[in-house]
Amino acid sequence: MLWNLEPSWLMMGVAGVIVMALFFGSALHAIMQEDGFGPIGNMVLFTAGFFTAILVANTYGIDFRNLTLAVATGLGGAFAVIAVLAGVKGVFARF
């Protein structure tokens, strides 16, 4: 799905996700403090998780004709990446 977009639409989509990821990254930093990865680190992980979830779903044949389903999948993947990596960081911090 992502590779079928024109480059200008793909760049606008990536820019939109990055802007929202910075917003969520800053909010997560305010909540998690030193348990998180900082606002920029959270943003990078959020963006990577968003696009990775969409690409993995496309690999398994899920076609996102509905934008709402694509955004829900991306957000789920983004928050899953943040949660898993924060859990791993917490485990390593205890040792």
C-alpha cells in the first residue's frame, strides 16, 4: 500500500506521522520521565513502529482501503513498540 503512493503523497504522509509522533513523544516523555526515551527518541520509535506495523500487515495481505483501519493498525504498532522497548529498558534497569 505504501509503495503504491505517489512520492509527494508518501512524503506528506510521513511528515504527518512525524508531526503526530513528536506530539505523542512529548506527551509520553511527560508521563514516563526517565523511564522513556526522551521526546525525540519516543518520536523515532513511534514513527518506526507506525510504518513497520503497516508494512507487516501489508506483507500478510491486509489491504487498507479504509484509512481508519490503516491508522488504527499503525497506532497499535507504534504503541506496541514503545511498550515493549520500555519494558525491556525497565528489565535491564533492575539489573
